[in-house]
Amino acid sequence: MNLKELWKLWNQKLKKKIGKTKIGKKSSFLLFLAFLSVFIFLVLLSFAPKNLNSKDIILVYIPQGSSSLEVGKILSKKGIINWDYGFWLWCKILGVERKLKFGYYKLSPQEDLFEIINKLIKGTVETLKFTIPEGSTLENIADILESKLHLSKETFLKLAENPKNLGKIKDYFKDEIPTTLEGYLFPATYDVPLDLKEEDIIYILLRTFFNKLDIEIPNWREELKKRNMTLKEWVTLASIVEKEAKYDDERPLIAGTFLNRIKLGYKLQSCATVEYIYKFKKPVLSYNDLKIDSPYNTYIYYGLPPSPICSPSINSLKAVLYPQGDYLFFVSKGDGRHYFSKTYEEHLRFQRSNEK
């Protein structure tokens, strides 16, 4: 609509109220000019930065399928632009109303409308870093994703604890799909787009797990065959080593101790597996704790627990493949390190020395 058409429409609307006199026509024209001036002022104002002195960086999410007016309302509500309809009008003028891309953006009230529109057209979607520490459980990972990426903890756990429901799970586990992804979501720092869903994140963590194995331990498949060990057994034992060890130089010794016990038919008797039942680390485990009936309680059940108990580090995975020592027992010194012993009598002496 050009100015001539706008004036004609304006004149028709006001004829009945002001009349057809010269004064009426003059008043109508003056009102039209006033309206047009205000409109042009608002349009120009909408193009200017909301606050040129602002140092704020605001994270904004533009949902998929949003119209330019809906985007304008989001930006206006966040305090980034002056006028939502001004944003819509400029998108129309520039012919980009259908070119705005969805996703997360970091925007500032210091930016003018052209800068903001340009970002939304280019789709310069922001990424976010988050870290999964070594030794994290699925529960821990779910909390991190909920806190950092605002993903649903419930949805993530539902998928991770029932991986058969994942459409692409067979791309990662050719032989046997695990009953849970506990242990297989690699602990590392990730930089991901903010518009990912729970399932997308799971695939990224799984892919990183197998990529890291191929890079850090290129012959891991051959090593497992040589030891007649399955992937599940490897990751499960490595996860226990991860929880028991604080220092890297002790990981092969702890792994060796557990493997020696398994070979001789002893129970693992790992406190870490009992703590996994409780879902939190207890300062001290009581004798009643050690009697709790659970397949994860390696004080009463032989062999490995049904699944890994956390996401192990590469060093813990290496320790299980390349164990050291002919020990059968170890006990904490209280400073993160351990006494290792070959006989039960020696083990008891170390325990008593701790009690002094």
C-alpha cells in the first residue's frame, strides 16, 4: 500500500466524523500527517538499538515455525528490541519474514535491528559447553543436561535406561544391546547446539565413547578377544575401578586385584557397588549396608554386577586391559591412596593400622 492509497483509506474513515467541509478536509489531512509522522518515528525507532550502552548478552530461543511477528514479540519481551510490530514491518520491507531460522541465539539490546535480523537469517545458532565428569552415573548426567541444556531429566533417563527404545542403537552395539547405557556415555567436555533433544545427546555421547576407544586404545577389540572378555564386562569392571581409584597410578593395581579375585573365585567386595545401590556416596558403609540384597552388592554376590555403575575414564578402561600386581586385597589409607596386600593376614594388619 502506497501513501496515496493510505491517504484515501484514512480520508474515507474520517469523513463521517469530521465532515466534508474545507476545515474538515484540512483537519483530516493534518491528522493523517500526524499519524504518519508518529508511524514513521516508531518504525525508525524500532530500527535503533534498544539500549546502546547495554552490555547484557541475552540467550533467546526462537521456536521452529515462528512467524516474524511472533519472533518480534519474543525479542520485545526479552527487552532486546523497541517494538515487536516494528520488527515485523522491517522483516516485510527487507523481504526476509520467511527466512528467519529457529534455535538459540545470544543477542544484545546494544545491537540494532539490522544486526539482529542478520543473525536470525544466517542462523548463527549458539552452542553450549557442558562437562560430564569421569565417574558420573546416568542420574548425574541427567542432572547436568537438565541444568545446562534445559532437557527433560525424565525423558533422558527413560531412553538411557531402556536403550532398545532408541532407533539408532544398533549402529553402536552390533552384537548385544545393553539393558542400560550406564557406563557407555563418555565423560568429557562437549560443545553442542542448544536445539538438540535428549535422544540426540545420547547419540553424541555414545559416538564419543566408541571414537575415544578407537583413538586411545586402537586394538581394544583384539585385546578383549584375547582375554575372552565382553565389552559389557570390560566397561563394568572399569566403572568399579573408576569409583575405587583416585590416583591414576593405582588404577592398574586395583584392576589387577579385582581380576585376581575373580580368577580365584572370590567375591569382589567393592564398596563402590554397594554405594551405587543407594545412588549416593555414604561417608561410611555399615555392616547392614553390606548385607543389602541386590545383584549390585558384590559383598554377597559373586562376579560382576549386572551393569556398569558409572562412566569410566579412559585410564580406568586401560587399567582393566593392562592390570598390574598379584594382590588380592586393598584398603584405603584415608587420603585417597590404598594399601595393597597378597594375604588376608597382611590385609587385616593394614586395616588395624588405619584404626589407630
